[in-house]
Amino acid sequence: MLPTIEIQRLKTAGKHPAVFVISWIALSSITILFNKYILSNLEFPAILTCWHLAFATLMTQILARTTTLLDGRKTVKMTGKVYLRAIVPIGVLYSASLVCSNQTYLYLSVAFIQMLKASAPVAVLITSWLFGVASPKLQVLLNVLIIVAGVALASFGEIKFVWLGFFYQMGGIVFEAIRLIMIQILLSGDGQNMDPLVSLYYYAPVCAVMNGIVAVVTEMGTFNMDDVWRVGVFVLLANAGVAFLLNISSVFLIGKTSGLVMTLCGVLKNILLVIASVLIWGTIISSLQILGYGIATLGLIYYGVGYDGCMTYYTVTRKYASKLWEGERREGRC
């Protein structure tokens, strides 16, 4: 549930916040489940990632010429120096993050992957400390240790634990954390201000080339067009389209809500994906795993909103539940 003031602001703007929240959660969840489905039939994650980025390159070029969604690029001072110093290394990190993340689907369940992703904010925080972007604080460190402990418990409780898949996922998280911090350092220093879609406009071509090189070296030798026909051209087009729509929805969610909402939406999305993994693939989740993920999730919520935020949402939720209960009693249903 969003803060009341923010809900009123968005209603005034003509859109209820639920529109942006539901769109982002739905597209994010569909993309993850879609990728898992395709990679269970087409075991070429580097080629799939390259296809996504090539599609994103084409679509961002089209949107730049036909819509106002990418007008933000006009305020970016993109010089050769900035491109080589910022876009290329960040694009390489983004590419590595995507390849590692997609490789993970070959070894681990969707449920366990979402549990591991609970450590992503921890990786970003530690990276910011190492790069000198933020100063370490004892309270934050203790919160981080709680999240790490929860993820560790979830890992110990995983029935089908595969070390290679675990390292791929951790690699993807670390690459993404470094990429985010480098964006903050390199681009803010040049007075740049990019939204996610404008960033994709610049990064996608670099990432497509990098992933293409990786795909040629690692997968092209065993790949043939029969694999594409087996999965289906329409399915691959739909998959790339959904992945691209996810990038657009993230722009609107960030622009119309806040980082707080994004954090809470991410937690809700991960929980829904764990449930979906159980229902769709029959993933078995142990009691220790549930305990560990529960601890990590609570730690992540506290990290995102703090004590005051937790109490605010608790109070609002309790009042809402009380109103529902009183309504049921008045109607004679209880």
C-alpha cells in the first residue's frame, strides 16, 4: 500500500498508482517465467540475451524517432569520452549481469533464484562502501547481516542446490551492483541524468555486441536454426517484446512513484514468483528455506523503509483490516 499523500498526488495526475505497480509486477514476473520456459527448451542463454538486446536496440531507435519517451537523451551530454568512459564499461557489466542471470535458469529453480536475489541490495550497499560512494554505518551493517543470514539459511535449505548455478546468480548480482554504482559515479560526475529507458538506448547496442561475441565463442558451435523453429519464432518475438515492455514499465513506475514503492514492489514480486514456481513447476520448498527467505524478506523491507516506515504500513494495514472486519459484522457475515 502506498503512502496516502503519494496516492492522492497520482490520482490527481490522472492515474491510480495501482496501474503502475501492477503493470511492473506483472511484466517482471512474466519475463522471468517466460525466460525460464524458453531456456528449459532452448539451452542457449547467451544467444537469448543477445536477441533481447538486439530487439531493445531496434525498439529504442524506433521510439526515439516516433515518440517522446526518449526525449531525455537530449539533455545528456554524450561525447566520445563519456561514451568510452561510462557507456562501454557499464554496458559490458550489464551484459555480464544478463548472461549470468540467464545462465542461472539452467541450474536453479525460479523460487530459489528469487530468494538469492534478496541479497541484491546488500551487494549494492557493500559495493557503494568499497567505491567510497557511501560511508559504512553500524545499524545498516547489522541489517545487512540479517539479510545475508536469511539468504544463507534459504541456501542451506535448498533441496536441489547446484554450486555452478549459485555462482552464476551471485556473479550476476555483483556485476549489476558494480554497474549501478559506476552509473552513479561516472555519469553524475559529468552532470548526466539518465532514466532507465535512455540508459537502455545507449547501453543496448554495446551489450548486444558483447553478448554476440560471447554467444559466438560459447554457444554458436552447437546452435542451429532447428532450435529456433522448435521454440517458435512468435514465442521468441513475444519474449523479447515482454522484456522490452518491462523496461518501459520500470521508467513509469520510478517516475510516477518512488524508490520506496519500488523496493516494496520488488519484495511482493519475489514472493509471488516463489509461489508461482511451486504451482507451475512443483518446486519443493523446505521449512528451513521458508524460514531463511522470511528472515531475508523482513530484513529487506526494514532496509527499504526503516522502522518508521514499517510502523506506518503496519498501522495502515491494521486500520484497513479493522474496517473490513467491521463491514463484515454489520452485514451479518460473521
